[in-house]
Amino acid sequence: MLIAADCTAFAYGDFHNKFIKNRITLIGCPKLDDCEYADKLTEILKRNRIKSVTVIRMEVPCCGGLEHAVRKALENSKKIIPWQIIVISTDGKVLEE
């Protein structure tokens, strides 16, 4: 499963080919969306057989909320699922993978 900040697809030109292809994708913005991501993600993880989770976020501080929600959801689901965080710079480069 891919969980991406909505702005990442605009910042990284080859986003679809590199990240979305063949993955279930959830997109959101913790700064602009009025919801509790961790609770929703916990339920998704509990009710489905998710093999891995990739979080793609921007380097900006507000995207930290997305990363935090995924960490919390993984803990709350009580499942051991491999996961990774990919950070995109504001100029469209992959900083951490």
C-alpha cells in the first residue's frame, strides 16, 4: 500500500511510474484535511492483508503528520508489516529512500 502526501505527485515528475504502479494508493494532506488519519489507517490495516506500506512525504514539516499517523496506525494494528518512508524535496528530488 502506498500512502502519499497529495503534493508529492506534483513535485516528483515520474511519480506514477516509480511509486503508484501496481499499488493501492491513499493520498491526503494532514495540514488541509480535517480527519484523524491514524484511526482510519488502523482500521484499514486491521481489516486487510497489507503486505507492505510505503509512505511518500515532502520534506516540509506539515508532512510529518502523515508519517506520524502511519507509525501510530502500524502500532495500533498490532501487525508486523514492512514499511518505508520516502522523502521528496521541494524541488522534486528523492532525499531519503
